[in-house]
Amino acid sequence: MVKRDQTVVVRVGGEAGEGTVTLGELFTRIAARAGLEVYTFRTYPAEIKGGQVLFQTRLGVKRVLSEGDAADVLVVMNKPGWTENQRDLQPRGVLVYDPGAVSDPDTQGRAQFAIPAGVIAQELDFARGKNVVMVGALTWLFRLGLDLGRDIVNARMARHGDVLQQNLKALEAGYAYAEAHYPAPFPYALPLPEQFEERLLLSGAEALALGALDGGCRFYSGYPITPATGVMEALAKYLPAFGGTMVQAEDEIAAINMVIGASFAGRRSMTATSGPGLSLMIEALGMASIAEIPIVVVNVQRAGPSTGLPTKTSQGDLFLTLYGGHGDAPRFVLAPDSVKDCYYQMINAFSLAEYYQMPVIVLSDQAMASRVETMPYPESSCGIWSECLERQLPSEAELAKDYRRYRDTKDGISSMAIPGMTGGAYLSESLEHDVYGYPSQTPENHQLMMEKRSKKVEAARRRLAKWDSSARRWGHRGAKFGIIGWGSTRGAVREAMVQLGEMGIEIEAIYPHTLLPMPDRAVMEFIYGKKAILVPELNFSSQFARMISHRYYKQLDAQDIHVHMLAKEQGIPFKISEIYEAALEMVLEEGGK
Amino acid sequence: MVKRDQTVVVRVGGEAGEGTVTLGELFTRIAARAGLEVYTFRTYPAEIKGGQVLFQTRLGVKRVLSEGDAADVLVVMNKPGWTENQRDLQPRGVLVYDPGAVSDPDTQGRAQFAIPAGVIAQELDFARGKNVVMVGALTWLFRLGLDLGRDIVNARMARHGDVLQQNLKALEAGYAYAEAHYPAPFPYALPLPEQFEERLLLSGAEALALGALDGGCRFYSGYPITPATGVMEALAKYLPAFGGTMVQAEDEIAAINMVIGASFAGRRSMTATSGPGLSLMIEALGMASIAEIPIVVVNVQRAGPSTGLPTKTSQGDLFLTLYGGHGDAPRFVLAPDSVKDCYYQMINAFSLAEYYQMPVIVLSDQAMASRVETMPYPESSCGIWSECLERQLPSEAELAKDYRRYRDTKDGISSMAIPGMTGGAYLSESLEHDVYGYPSQTPENHQLMMEKRSKKVEAARRRLAKWDSSARRWGHRGAKFGIIGWGSTRGAVREAMVQLGEMGIEIEAIYPHTLLPMPDRAVMEFIYGKKAILVPELNFSSQFARMISHRYYKQLDAQDIHVHMLAKEQGIPFKISEIYEAALEMVLEEGGK
Amino acid sequence: MSTRKAKDYKSEVKPIWCPGCGDYAVLNALMRAFAELDIPQDTIVVASGIGCSSRFPAFLNTFGIHGVHGRPLPLATGIKMANPELTVVAVGGDGDGFSIGGGHIPHAARRNVEIPYIVMDNSIYGMTKGQASPTSPEGIKRKASPYGTVEAPLNPIMMALAYEATFVARTFSGKLKEMVEIFMAAIQHPGFAFVQVLSPCVSFLDTYAHYREITAPIPEDHDPTDLLAAMRLAQATETLYLGIFRCMADRPGYSRRFQEIQSAVHPMTVPEVMDRYQR
Amino acid sequence: MSTRKAKDYKSEVKPIWCPGCGDYAVLNALMRAFAELDIPQDTIVVASGIGCSSRFPAFLNTFGIHGVHGRPLPLATGIKMANPELTVVAVGGDGDGFSIGGGHIPHAARRNVEIPYIVMDNSIYGMTKGQASPTSPEGIKRKASPYGTVEAPLNPIMMALAYEATFVARTFSGKLKEMVEIFMAAIQHPGFAFVQVLSPCVSFLDTYAHYREITAPIPEDHDPTDLLAAMRLAQATETLYLGIFRCMADRPGYSRRFQEIQSAVHPMTVPEVMDRYQR
Ligand SMILES: Cc1ncc(C[n+]2csc(CCOP(=O)(O)OP(=O)(O)O)c2C)c(N)n1
Ligand SMILES: Cc1ncc(C[n+]2csc(CCOP(=O)(O)OP(=O)(O)O)c2C)c(N)n1
Ligand code: SF4
Ligand code: SF4
Ligand SMILES: [Mg+2]
Ligand SMILES: [Mg+2]
């Protein structure tokens, strides 16, 4: 049995059409129900149905930070599942396999657990159920308890009413077979906690949706796009229960314009999309910016450019998000770095959008949106990681006389009347406009309004400097080496840092959660005194590293801090080892720890 | 009479509906025909028809560099024409006015030339002709010759057949009135050159269109948008005469996709648009990038964001142009800096697009597109300012067997088969693809293809380093103070530098013509040894200055060169004095010349 | 009886339109319709795109939103869904609506969202100085079509009918009274109401005289629930029929449908949603 | 006689489609039509958008362009105008064509550009795993519409007729022979040819049996030049008629029209153009 502070990586390889993903998901849920923390990852085949997939789940008694690299337990349901994954089975790992699919795999001495899932399923007259047979076997091997297994199968497969009983039988048969043939303790079974706090088991997409609900979102319009569709599906389900509405639009341009309309009419509103959709929304983003209409746009990044690799992950949309707009169109950009953070940053996104009357883009990515993680129940929606701010409505006095929607103010924020408010009627303009909203073309007015809008960014920068959540920092305070990253690479970075720590290498990391405005003070404090920093990111042109080295060039240069870029654009997340090695290399190059 | 090396600024103020712009244009053309160099500027009223306009034309015997600041001659056709422009009449300037519109203007001692254009026109029973009466008067005052005036009216007003005679009479009457009442030499008449080379009189939009024709453009699709429509109109006229086609699309998305289709099918193809349209084209730009299809997109910038100020000028789309795309989607960006340069850069744009099989964006702006300039006849289309490159087609050997459209090569350029070529059939893909064009999702292939595409940018960077046209440099070689700018601000900068030179201040300027890839060597050479550089630009957030100071921070910092930002976003061009003052301030701040 | 007058809906902004532009009549007619129906200014939102016609909301005293080119329908849909109590009117031009925005009409129609959509169709791009629009007559010569256009004009009424819009009407700037009536009916219609207004552009394609000649009221015996009959009327191009081609009030509107869903669903709190995701 | 066989048009790429997907039949039918017409592979371009159906060009041995979502028609138009000699076919799905790309169809129709446009209509978004599409039946429940959709389906045939497309047809993946014939006619049509293929998605909305039941050939006596008669047939939803609703070959195609303009215009050189701008 492994130790309490260890984690176990279970990888399943098999055909998508044959329930491989379901296998992984059921097993993950049973493990989570048993009190373990989980963190998953999966690949997507090119085929619409069928094709080879890999489902990986990492289990731990304590919080799991990433999906892990090498597999401790490899579960194989077909031949390619073995050939494609064998090199990733760690030296002391074990193989669990269906001997009907792979005969006599050469595991070079590693332990083997043969589960004839196909045969067992056939005996039950339920050939399709071989994946659930395997779930049963794993439930035994990991000693998760048959009852829990039954609960999960009951809950997850209820919709397929007639086959539920067959699935339960398959589970039991797999369990019984494994119990009978492998009674010895399983080397990778984790000690199950006797008591544990309740946890949520959420995908990143679901976390974004739930955070949005908590942030007060009541209108959603979107157009289906991989990998963002999950956000729409979750909100389609729950919004009506909150008196809200989800409209499937005819395209992304319609979606964002509906969102603008709904927000203009007083509702907290959002859309979610991915690269191609975001590109189509650029024009309307500028409209939200100039007309000062609060909207939230989630961009679940996938690998690009163009249609690119729709089911693969990337962080390649950073520049588009920061700079994509004709003219100078201010906006905010947030970057959650874990499933849990997706939840909180959505609350922040709505706070910032509403308070500053601006478009806010939340950057997630395919890997973070589709993986499932256990996370603690969120604290009250306005807790340490988020602040709840409201849209400023006009006072009665303002409405009573000469209401000026775009009044210039110290922080650029002017009150926004909502249709239906007596005395509030005004024109919301995509043209440059005067304080009333009426078109104006004078040089003086244009400059005034450009300044008004940009003052809001500066005001937000000041506020965000006080937010804990605007940047997260961990590791050895004051270490000579640093890592600056953003978004979903955080898990691999954290784990690599643990390993580096074990090697005696002190290192510290910072992950800004707002990329626009950047939490400059926090970053500059972090940089201070460093010898070198590593900037890992999943894109081709080192967008973030360029932004960091440009933005802080004075500090970096004055103190002779070297920036090491680590860019990877292959459609897949970082391996822990890639971060580890790059950090090690940085340390060595810079003359050791 | 003014001197040969001086210029004269003539400003006309009046109602748009009453032919004020026609007045300015006719006068400009007569002056040009008389051998003078001209450079114009005009404003646009908010109203669709009518409204107050200002038309400015600057005349010189030598090349005129900008529209100039204060007026030497103010021509006033209505009351606001006087009240709105009087402060811009220089102390020794003169007023030419219709006393029927403004009675007894207080010119504080400056000379007045009253021309009762309205009354004269009414006497001719042709009230509408008062603007042409004024043209006649100006033709006398500037001693341009009545015959020339007749020629121009004949040529420009031929279309309005029946009123042509009336217009000619109006011209003559105005001429006669002025001759009779103001026989003394006019203080701002320029010495007319006796011999002069033939010149073209082109608007920036026309220059873009003619350059495109010369660059081999044979397909255009676009959607009307101010201030880019002129490009479409010129090409609509001429393309059929070159066997080409201009399709007015239903929107910008259709336009750019048609352009992609036409280029895929083997034609040099382009579109032109402005900010809102470019924002809509971002998705398809990425498609051209990943599928490696040569296209040229002209962006005639207007003041933004969103619908913004459609008839006002700006350089606010730089960031969108450089960074606007999801994923890393390589492209080129060119920035002509004069009407003449618009011509040449279009040839370069097609060369780069075709040779490197990439999207090329050409950045112009409202001021440069709508103004009219005299320019020398272009030298042969592939002269010093441009290189003529062709699309690489597959060899017979390649086509004979196993043609690989996206073969990886040293410089990333692979041959492109054209539909109709036997053996050339391939798939052009917006998904990531393998060397044949077929979709591929593997990490290795994605990385390979990202590298292939980016190699083309590096290859172009190497080539461009050898182009004279990739950056233009002038002023005192090796001066301690520099100006780096781009695009249409060049005229004002050149003139300010002349004035600074007269003050004994040595200064040098560089204007890169390719902004992506940047001509780094030229810029770094330029920077070398400077004390400070001024970066003037027409946008709010100092986009270019940020790019320059970020990109060259090592050089700037190492040599302690200070970057002075001069950003203006008011919808109007720089005044010469603004550049002059900012440069002077830089010099003083940095401890004098 | 109505307490509000047409002029009570007027803003201080002077229209930028050319003297004689058809859009003035549309503005007057809509203000009158609002007044007749006595709708409080602050409960009205007029959403538009970009174009001469789309400048509309600035001249009104109601809430207005002047969006980007071609998107008045998505804007209006968002507004209506956010607050179904509001009177939401979408307006725009033929370029805005049938060219760049043409993809949105079928969807507004199939949603049957409770919005009158008034298209001021002058068969030209006025704002950008006279290019051919999707409804321009074939062969029209302009700077951008010096050899004459070769595209056939679209038939907006036929299109709206093909989308099965539940209210489809045509009117003409030269007929103020009829226009007011049609606008009133469109505003009161409990679904998507498509109104084409023949609204001449005196500067770039003056069609007043032509329309005066060839327009005629829809025959009295026309049954506005008969789709094919409406299509037959729409097919006529020698005579342009004015009036209500189609009116079907039986299909509930989009915001109504969502309200039904909302009231059928059990209300939830965020913690209740979370419990569904308990591991 | 044709020297080419259907299989000569096949690429080496194995379709990613689910077994049983209606799109296989469309692929086969188009290859057969190409073969029957004996069109050289290298003179054909197939342009598509994004979706299961839009993966089409990869499975062919011809030139292909797999563009962005919803834009096969602009792509194909550009190709055809650049080189009218080519056989250019646009293909896509119902989401691609009627949702995001819906704004392009009226314009392709009014241009009458010589392109067959084959829409594989499965009334669902296949690629993104089963959301409702513009032609989905009302009330359909999916993850993105858990309470059932409230939008009415569009009628693509009626729409194409309203746009006065000069060729409008419907066919069904279950009728290979008829499909081949319609594709041949569409390819040979000298203008825009709109073809709706009922092509079931076996994974997210299996309609094979349903379509087998409710489809019927267009009555033999139908006059394909009679627009209103075609609309009457298109209006029927209890019976889905298969065949050619409309065919008008008298209007010259778009690239023809431009060729006419080109030959009427005097050819020019760049210096000649410049001379027009001499000061
Ligand atoms: C995305 C975008 N493309 C183009 C334009 C330029 N534009 C402004 S108005 C207009 C056409 C307006 O025509 P229409 O809708 O018929 O209105 P009208 O002026 O005739 O009333 C165009 C193309 C724009 N503002 N935005
Ligand atoms: C701009 C953009 N938005 C959304 C998507 C995601 N997407 C891919 S295919 C598709 C729908 C395809 O439906 P359909 O055209 O009916 O094709 P089918 O898969 O049913 O054959 C969508 C929405 C995309 N690729 N690009
Ligand atoms: S240009 Fe035409 S549409 Fe525009 S305001 Fe003038 S008359 Fe009206
Ligand atoms: S999901 Fe549907 S449309 Fe897509 S390949 Fe499968 S059956 Fe065909
Ligand atoms: Mg119009
Ligand atoms: Mg479909």
C-alpha cells in the first residue's frame, strides 16, 4: 500500500466507443466518493465516435495538483492501449488488462493483473459492459468498497434505465473476479481516509458555470464550440432555476451581441467560446468597451491557429485577448489556474465587469475545462478569493434632472441607468459620444472619453493590488530562482517545485490571476532579488514571457535577472518533468543554487 | 510673391452641401496642372449631406511634405467658415471671402479680398455656381491662368453635361471680377515653374489601388466602409480592364473568405477595410495563415474603438494588426508613410504574400487615404522601393509523384499547386495538417508545422534586412536625438525636423515600412549612439512606443537611451508644431543639443 | 386615451439626415405609434445597427442602443430576454439588415421573439455614399459598380415569409397614416414582426415617384394566415403591395416560452446546485 | 463514355464518420456524379466549412479546401470567380450552412454563382456532440436544451426558393441513385444550385426510419419554373418531397456575367491607368 502523502496515477487506454472514458469516469467517482482527492486528464480521438483514447486519473489522500506524468497503474482495454502507453508505465508500475485484448504483454517484470472483462461481460450477455466489469475489478483492487461502486453506477447510469441492472451485474462480476483472483493487497491502493470533508467533484467547465451562477449571471448566450460547450450545457440546465435564460445563438457574433443587449437591460450576462469564436467576437468586444457595457466572455483556449486542433489544449490566445481590438478598447483579462480557481475568478469577473462597466475575458483552456478535480466547497461567494462588486446605478437625484450616462468622474465610472428606470433614458453608443451618449466627433470630446475609459483600468489596477487573488505566490520566499506562469500550467509547476525542493533547490513561483491589469506590484516584489526566472507556457511564441520581459524590463535589467522562456505548443499539457528539467537547467546555467 | 522654396497653405471653410469640397478640389487641380506640388487635407461633417467642412491644400514648387498648420490664405464661403477658422489664419495671412456670407470680418489688419461670389453666381442665374466663381477668383489671384482653369472644369465637370457651360461661365466671371478688382500681385502667389516633370495627382486610396494593380492584383472583394471605400471603387473601375474581378461582398467575413478562395485558385487577391471590418476578419486571417494562402488586407485606420469616429484618422489598430489572432498565426504588416509609398508598399505586399504564402496587412489611415498628393510617376514596378516575388509553384517532378503541399523546407516555403494543375490536387486545411494537408493532431506534427510557418517569418526578416524600403531614414546622420515613427505622421515629422534644423538642433528620423517583421538591424543601427528618441503616434496607448521600447529594451537600456512617447488620439493628424514642441522638449529635458 | 404626444418621444438631437430623406417619416410614424399606444418613454428600447437609418435611436427620447453594423436583432433579442416587460424595437437599413446582418433574421423569426423589426429599405447604402445594396435593382451603376451590378435584388417580404415570421408587413415613407397603423400592430404583435419600409434615399437613389406609382394596398380579401397567398402577393414586383402580408398570433413569443420554462422549473440556490456535484 | 470510376475520386484518408452516418452515401453519390460526368480530379475543387459533414473534402482525391466554420460559399465564390473553368462544389452541414453561415446563402443565390451547394442536413450539430440545429424539430431535448427547444425549425427549401435560387432540390442519403442524378444536374446547372440532403446523424438524431416513411418524390407534373408551385411543395412538412423543386437555366451565371463585362471593357496597362491621374 502506498503512503498517505503519495499519489497514484491510473491510466486507462482503450477505444472511445467501447466505454473507456466511462470506465475512467466511474472509477474516478468511486474513488472520490471513498474520500480520495482526484484529478483527471483525457485525450480525444480524431473520429467522432470511437478511436483510441487515454483517460488518466490521479488519486491522493491530500490535494492532487496535476494529472501526473508516468502511470503507476496502467489499465488496458485493447491492443493499442498497451502499445501506445507501455513506455509511460513507470518502472515499478503494474498492469491491469483484459487478456482477451492483449495476450501476454511483456511488462519486463512488472506485476500483471489479468481481468478477462470481455469474457465476463459476454457471459452476462452484455458484451458492452466489459468496461464496467473492469470498474468492478478496480474497485476491488483499490479496496474502494462494492457498495460505493454500486452507488455510483446507480447514480451515473440511471438514465439508461433498462441497462442499469446489467451494469450493476457487470460491476459485481468484475469485483468478484478480482476478489477471487487477486486477494493480496494491491500495491497501489491508497489508505482511505476514515473521515473527510465533503468535496465537490467538478470539471473546469462546470466550475466556470457554477462560479458564474454564484457571480450573479442570469443570462447566457453562446454558440457550441469545443472545448467550451460544457459551460453552456451546465448553464442551460441551471439558469431557469434562477430565473435566468440561456439562448443558443446562431453564431458567436449574435451570442456576444445578445449578451451586450441583456446586460444593457440590466442582467449580469456572459458567453463562453474558444479561439475561433473569440476571433469573431472582437468587433463586439470593442462595442462593449466604448459603450461601457459589462459583459463576461470566457475563452476556453484550444490549440490554433484557425480551426487548428479543436480538442487539444493551448495558451495561445493570450495576445488576442490582451490586444485584440481596433482602436484602444480597454478590457480586463483574468486567468484562473485551477478548477477551483475557475469558480472564484468567475465571481471576480462579474464583479469587475459590473463595477467598471467593461468587458472581462476569462482565459481557461481545454485541459482545465475538461478535467475533473475534487475541490473544497467554496467559501461564501465573496470570500478571500473574490470581491463582490455591483454595477453603479444612478441616484434619484441624478435621474431627476439632466442624467448624464457617461459623466466624467475621478475613476472614470459613471452610473448606468437600466431601461425601465424613470428619467434614465439614454443612448448607448458604439460611436464616440458625449456625456449623454450622443454621437460627438470633436477632438476634445474623443480625448476626454478615451481618458474616461482608461481611468477605469487604472482604478481597477489600484483595487486589484489589494486583492489576494490577483496573484498567487508560493514556494520558498525569497528564493533566488523564480517561476512566473499563468493558467493551467500551475499544477505541473507546483509538483516540479516539490521535486526540486527534494533536490535541495529553493525556488519560488507566482501566478497572476489578472493579466490585465497586471498586478505589477506583486510581480515586481516577486522579481526583486531573483537571479533568474522561468516562464513556462503552452504556446509557440512565448507570449507571456515576452509580455513579462517587456513589461518589467527595467527591473529585470537593473538587477540583471535573466528570463528563461519555456514555450511548448504541441496541444498537450506540460509534463512535470519538463518543468523540472527546465528549472534545473536554469539553476545550472545561472551558476547553481 | 513668395519664394521658390516656400509653400502656401490655402484653407477653404464652408458648407459641404454648397460645393466647398469641389471648390478646394478644383483649385488644387488647377494649381497642380500649373506645375505646383500639392498636398491636401479635409474634414468630414457629421451630417450625411451638408454640414461644415474644411478643405486645405498646400502648394509648393518643391515637394510638399504635409498639409501644414496655420493658413496663409483663408477662403471663406459662409459665416462659420470664418468664425471657426480665423484663429488658424497666420499673422501675415490674407482672407478671401464672400461678403454676402460674412460682412466686415475683423482680420486685425490682415489683407482682405472680397469676392461677391454669391451675387455673381445669382447674376448668372446659377446660384449653385458660387463655389466655381470663387475658383475663378483664386485662379486669377494665384495667376494660374484662365485656360488651365477652363481645362480642369471641363475635365472634372464633364459628367454634369448641361451645367458644364454654366460652370465655365461662373469660373470666368470670378476670374474677371478678381482681375478687375485686385490687379496688384497677390502676396501668396507662388512662382510657377516654367518646366516641370509630369506628376500624378493621387489620393492615398487611389495609390493603394494602383499599386495593387501594379502588384498583380486580379481579384478584389470588399464591403463598403469609410474610409476604405475609395480602394474598392478604384479597383471596381480598373480590374475588368486587366481581366480581373471585383466582388462587393455581403460583409467583411465573406469578403476575406472570397479573397482566400480566389488566391487558393491562383489569383493575386486582396481586400481593403477599416477597423470594424478588420476585427471581423480576424478569424479568416488565421485561416490564411495556417493554410498558407497568400492574401493582402489593406486596413485604412479610423479612430476607434468600435464604430468610433468613422471619418477621423488614427493609428490605433497597430496592436490588433500585429497580435490579433487566436493561436500563433504568423503574418506580415507593412506601413506606408506617404501617398507615394502606398503605391510601392502594395507591390511589396503582394510580393511578400505570394512568396511567403502568408497574409499581409497594409496599414494606412483615413488622413493618408483621403488626401491628395502630387507624386512622381512610379519607376518600374520593381524598382528601388519594391521587389517582385512570385508564388512558388510545384515543379513537374513534384507533381509527378507524391506531391506534398506542406513539405517542410529550410525556409518553410513549400510549393503551392493551383487547382487545374494535373497531379496537384491537395487539401488546404484550417485544421492542423500534415505535409499533404490532411488533418493531423499529433503533438509532433503540430510542432513541426508551427515551426514551418514561423520559419517563413524569419526568412522574410533576413530578406527584408536587404530591402531599402523596409525602413526609411533621414535627417542628420548620427545626431544625438532621434524620432521613430510609422505611417502617415511622417510629413509632419519631416517638416518639424526642418524647423528644428533651422534652430540648430540636429535630429534624425527613421520610419520602418515593415512592422512585422521589424527591420531590427536598421532600427538598432539607428538607435545606436542616441541620447533619446521621440516616438510620435496617433493613438491613445502609445502602441508603437511600447513596441519599440519593449523590443529594443536591451539596446535602449544598455546605452541609457530614453524613449519619449508622444501619443495623440483626437481623430486628427499631428500639427507640425506638436512634433516640433515635443522634440524640443526632449532635447531640453535631456540636457540640450 | 393617450396622454403622450408624438413630440414627447423626440430627443434634442437634430437628425443628421438629408432634407427629404424617407427616414424622417419613419421617425415620425414610430413616435406617433408610441404615443397612440401611450408607452412610457423609459420602458422603450430602440436598438439599431449602423447606417443613416440606424442613427434613429439618437433622435428619440427613449432608451436607445446604437450597436455595431448588422446586429440590431441580436442586441434586441438580448434586451427582450433580459426584461420581457420592455417594449423593444429593432431598426436599421437594408444594408445593415439584409447584407451583413442577413443571417440573423431567420433566427429571430424562428424564435418568434417579441420584437418589431423595422427595416428602412432605400435599396442603397446611404451612409457610405451610395453603393448597391441587396435590394438595389439589377444593373445599377455607382462608383463601386461602374459597369452596373449583375446581382438580382432580394425580396425581403418573401424571405420573411419563408422564415415563417409571424408578422410580415410592408409600408412606405410616403404613407404616414398607414405606417403608423402598421407600426402599432407590429408593436402589439406577440412575436417577431418584420416590417419593410420603402424609405427613399433622396441623395443616392430617389425612388419616391417610382414607389408612388407602383405601390398599392394589399387587397382587402387577403387572408393573413394563408402563407402561400401572402407569398403570391410578395411575388408581385410590378406592383409592390403595402400592408400586412401575414399575421399569426397563435404562436407564443420567445420570452413567454422561457418564462414558462422558468416557472415550471423548481427554483434553486447556488449551494443546492453544488450539492449535485458532491463527490 | 466516362473513363473515370467513382473510386478514382477517393483519397487515402479514411472518413472519421460514425458507422452508418448518412454522409457516407453523400460522398459516394458525389464521387459517382463526378465519374458519370467524367470530370478530371484536378479540375474539381470542393470547399467546405466545419462539422462532421464538412470533413468531406479530405476524403476526395480532388482539390479541396476545408475552411472556417460557415464560410464554404464565400470560399467557393472566390474560387469560381478566380477561375470559372473549374468545377467548384460547396459542401457543409445544417449548422454550418443555416446557422453561422446562413447570411451567405441569399447572396450566393442572387449572384447566381455557378456552384452546387450541398448541405448535409442532419438537423443536429454532429461534430460538437448533438446540440439542436436550425432544422431540429421543436422541443428537442439535448444537454444544451434540457427543457426542450422552443425555436421552430427553418425550412431550407422554402428559403432557397425565397432567395430565387435558380436550382433548388432535396434528396436523401437513403436514395443513392436519385442523389447521384440530382448532383449531376446541380453540377451541370449554369448557376447557383442549392441541394438539401437529408443525411441522418445516427449518433445524435437517427432519422433514417422517419425519413423513409415521410419522403416522397415530387409529383411528375411539377413545373420547376413555377416558383409558387415549388413553394407549395416546399410547404408540406407531413410529406417531405424529394427531387428538383426549381430549375431555371435562363439567367446567366455570375462568372459569365463578369466575363462579359471583362470582354466589353478595353484592356489597359498600368501606365495607361496612371495617365488618367496625371495632374
Ligand atoms: C463592420 C462594418 N462594416 C462596414 C461598415 C460601414 N458601413 C456603415 S453604414 C453601412 C451601410 C449602411 O447601409 P444601410 O444599412 O442600407 O443604411 P442606410 O445608410 O442606407 O440607411 C456600411 C457598409 C461598418 N460601420 N461596420
Ligand atoms: C467559429 C466557430 N464556431 C463554432 C465552431 C464549433 N463547431 C464545429 S462544427 C459545429 C457545428 C457543426 O454542425 P453541422 O454544420 O450541422 O455539421 P455536422 O457535424 O452536423 O455534420 C460547430 C458549432 C467552430 N469550429 N468555429
Ligand atoms: S444619404 Fe440617403 S439615406 Fe442617408 S440621410 Fe441622405 S437621403 Fe437619407
Ligand atoms: S456524429 Fe452524426 S453526423 Fe457526425 S459522423 Fe457521427 S453520425 Fe455522422
Ligand atoms: Mg440603405
Ligand atoms: Mg448537422
